[in-house]
Amino acid sequence: MRLCTAAAFALCACALGAGGQEKKDKEELTKLLGEIQSLMQDRKYAKVIPLAKKAAELDPTNPGPPFAAANAHAELRQHAEAVKAWSQFIKLVPEEAQAYDARGDAQLKQGNFKEALADFDEYLKHNPKAAPDHWRRGIALYYAGRFKDGAAQFDAAEGKAREDVENSVWHYLCNARANTPKKARAELIPVTKDARVPMKQVLELFAGKIKPKDVLAAVEDAQLDGEALKEARFYANLYVALYYETEGDAKKCLEHMATAVEKYEIGHYMWDVGAVHLKLLKDKK
């Protein structure tokens, strides 16, 4: 879920107008909001933040500035700052359910798993139909140590989410911790339509049909290049690391998680999950 769009910001910024500001301040605020919208559209997020701060000082009652700041911080992977900005936005617009979901993402990426769950659950109170496919909540449950609940979350996936190897793997990870790897393997959710490299091999790895080296080899044999190759290498190392963790091999888990996060940084949500996991591993040492 992404709120960071110029159109969304425009709607948010215009919702409350300029409050009780004097005419001159209103004009300055309007100009600032226009500049912020343009910068967000151009993905110049670092430049958004100081302008959002200035706009918030002009009108603390306008939700536009903290909305922009929250999204800008999130895009820059400044998760602690994103949490603060979303909290400011929520104080002004507590009925905006998606803001809780977005803050939950920032909390999860910062490693605050219980807080992430509280925000995700608040969002789902207002959007119960989104509950079955809320895989981010499932990941938060895993890291919060609520493995049985996590397995249930991933098992509830419907439609396209049910045909996602990552959903099946995270179900396995939760189930293996709630029960045993043997039981998790027996209850592995089958997936047949995920064509991403190397997801077929990742599923076969957790099914016990191939070895970690086969997952890594599948990436190199796929004749990918550029960003596609980088992403495939990231995912291969991420899930090989998680596999080794379920098998009790902490050394191999750390090795491959570090490779995934430090060597193959990508813009996807799962990189942030990998970064959180790597920090947890390093903190144990």
C-alpha cells in the first residue's frame, strides 16, 4: 500500500485548507504545498522534508505537511522519522485508517513489531476485507513470536496471494516455529503460478526437494541481467538464509542474510524485512 502520490497529497493538503492563517501566510502555505506536491511527483523526497517542516510551522492544523513528510521519510528509508510524521498526521486526521497501515509499515521496518501489529490491527478494524491478504501483518506476527497466529494469517491468503511462493514460505516459517519443520513441510501451501526467478526453486527448497545451492544456481542460470538479476540474487539469498535458520544453521543464515541485504539492496519491501532480520542476527552476536 502506498499513499505517496502527488494526487493523494493534493487531496490531503486541500482537505483542511490553510486553517486560520492570515492572508500572507495562507499564500505562502499554498505556495509551499504546491512545491511539495511537485517535488513528491518528481521523487525528490529529501527536498520535501524541510519544506514540509516549514509548512507545518505555518499551519500546524493542516495534515498535508506531516503527510508529505511521512511519505518522504518512508521513501528514504528513514523509518523512525516516518513513524513520528505519521503520528503527527494521525493526531490531525485520526479517522484516516490507511495512515495506521502506513505507520505499521514504518514500525515493522524499524523493528517495532508489537507496535506494527497494533497499527495493522487498527487499520483492519476499518477495512476487514483486507485482512486475509495482509501479508505484512503475518511478517510482523512472525517477528513478534506469535507463530501460530502468523501461520493462520498466511493460510488465510486468497486469490493471487495464494499463488505467491513468498506467502507459502512465510506460512512454512511460522508453522515450523509453532510446530516442527517436518509438520510445516507436510502442510506447505502449494503454488504453481509464481514465475519469478527463483521462486519455483525456493518452494522446492522448503519442500525438501532441492538444496540451497540449487536455488542460487537457478538465478545464475536464468540469463538475467541488470536490476532483474540483482533482485533475483537478493531473493535467493534471503530465502536461503531463512531456510538455514529453520534448519538451525545460524552461521549460514547470517552469511546469506548479510549477502542479500548488504550486496543486493533493492527498493522492495522485503529488503527492509531482510535488513531488520540482519540487525536481529547481529544483535545476538
